[in-house]
Amino acid sequence: MAESAKEKKDVIEIPVGRYIKAIRSNPWIISSVVLAVIVIVLVIALFSEEKSVTGNVISENTAGESLISFINSQGQGSATLVSAVQEGSLYKVVVDYQGQEIPVFVSLDGKYLITDPIPLSADAGALTGSDSGATAQREPVEVDIGNSPIKGSKDAPVTIVEFSDYECPFCGRFYTQSFKQIDEKYIKTGKVKLVFKDFPLSFHPNAQKAAEAARCVRDQKSDAGYFKMHDKLFENQEQLSIENYKKWAREIGVNGAAFDTCLDSGKHEKAVQDELAYGQQLGVSGTPAFFINGLLIEGAQPYTVFEQAIENILQSS
């Protein structure tokens, strides 16, 4: 038992079981990050069995076709290969499922799947030789802040718009590992403001109501109260429930009866879904996703990725 537990830890340290269950109830969800997490261990095993490619470079077509064959062998639906091209030291394989194109990266020997290449140099495309890095050189887009809650000075020169899901473990990772450092160095000093937008994924059963709960707190306690609830939700991701939303709201100091009415009535349900749809229009397909002055950064990237993006903007302004 101890040996098998160790082997599991050596392979991957994220809760794969949760995603496998989600896949069964909602096969082939659109999030590229989640797809990659689901198949990572299995794809490694698949390629490891191919004795002919171990330790060698395989072709683009072999990498793409092997991945598609494996996905389709799971009996959850039919995927097709869109493209497989070499980008620097990786193959970028794009698969199509139910009209959603999902890019993943495979090592040249076919043994490893990489969910999101992170460049280690100032050149955002250094790792793959293209625009696929975490801070890829894409054109900034115009993001409408609307009436979303804001943390920090409204006059801050840098705006981070975060699309997030309160039940998403990667969003929780960003909160614990990067957000607090950004808050201390940039938000509290007036250099950055964070705009929070909801993007509850359909396979997270507690995410929609969690988003509504934060908005119900905001009705009574404005943005400051919203972010207190925001913190409670991320700090208690394993305990998300209607009962706990009501308990935590009261701990923040809202009128309990008014909060309950707001949450139970679904007052903010449509607004949350509208925000998700808006994120999809901007190209968001998984969480978390960030627009820093319009420049897209995807995934729970380390603090240094955000720091570099922020500093580049501050130095050029």
C-alpha cells in the first residue's frame, strides 16, 4: 500500500480522481487545462509502451495520431486531429472535440505531455519558439470591466482582469501562491487593480452558487465585503456548500435573512452566466485566465510571470 501511494505521488500531485469523475458526467469538457490533467498519466503510459520511440524523436504525425487513438479508445466520444507541428523542443498537438479545439504539448520523444509551457527567459516564446508561452506575444484585447468587483485603486496604471471559478483547484493555487504576493507588492501600493469576473465551469457543481454567494455579500458590503467572501471561498474550497455560504456570509457581518433570500432566489444567476459567456467571447476556455492591460495570461502561473508582465507595463508607461 505504501509503495503504491509513493508511486502515485511520484507521477502526479493533483487530484486526478476528481477530474475523472467530472469527465464521466460531462465527457470531454472544453478546458484544455483539465483535459491535459486527465490524460497526462495515461498518455505517458501509452507512449511508454511504444518501445520503438522510447528515447528517440518521433514524427509529428505519430505524436498526433497516437494521442488521438488513445483519446478515442476511452469510449467517451470521438476526437479528431486538427494539427501537429513542432514548436522548438515540443510538438503542439491540437485536437477537436465537439467543435472545441484544444491544444496540448507533447515532448519530441512522445513520452511526456506538457499542459502549459512556461518560458524561463524574458523572451515569452523562448521555450517553444512561438507564441505559446504563458506571456505569449499576442495583441492586447479590450476587456470591458463593467460592474465587476475591483480590489485596489481604480486609478492604478495596471489592470488585471481575472476570470475564475471558486471550485477550480488551479484557481485556488493562484490564490495561495501568486495572488497574495501581487496584493502585497502591487495592489496595496496602488500600482495594480484586480477585477474579478466569474467563469464557473459546468463540471464544478458548487462553483455557480459560490459565485452568486459572493455577489450577494457584495450587495450589502460592497467590493470590500465581496473580496472577504472571495477569500473565504478560496480558503475553504473543500467545504463549498449552500449551508457554508450562509454561515460564512454571517461571519463577514451581512444581514443573514437578506443574504439567504438573495442566494435562494437566484438573483445573480444570470449575471454570473453572462460573465462566463463574455469570457468565452474573449477566448477564455479554462480557468484561471487573466488579462493584464488586455494581454492574456492563461493558467495558475507562478508569481514571477505576473511580476514580469506588470513590471514591463510599469516601465513602459
